[in-house]
Amino acid sequence: MMLIPCPWCGPRPRVEFTYGGPDPSTHPRPADTAPLDVWTRYVYERDNPKGEARELWRHGAGCRQWFVVERDTVTHAVAASEPLPGVEDPR
């Protein structure tokens, strides 16, 4: 079973979480006024890295917070997790 370490709730089963895409600091959201082709690439065209990746996850069955997970996409081994910048402990 894959365990994801929530920064606030600790290690929990993967089924409690939702994947949210690549880390927003490495894959920034376009401006609201960006052309449609820029938005299309942002939403639909994703890299599929093999190896280490930083990803956005949400703990939907727990604290409901978004955070960043560093994991290996081949082995699913999680190296670290951290809150998004500026997000405080929700407890």
C-alpha cells in the first residue's frame, strides 16, 4: 500500500488523497487573459517524468489541504512532503 505523508495528519493511505498535477512552482498557471492555446497546453499537455517528481496532492479524507509531495514515479517511494508556501497549519 502506498502511504503519503500529509504535513499535518502524518502518513495515510493513498486512497485518502487526490493528485493535483505538477508542483505549481514548476508549472505556473497562465494569466486569466492568456490566449486559448496557452490554456490548452497548460490543462492538457503534461510531462510524464520518469524518476523524481514534485507533485501537488490534496488530502480530501483528512485535513483537506493541498501540499507538495516529492516522489519517484517509478517506485512510488515518497521522499518528502511540504505545505504550499504561505499555507498555515489548519488544525
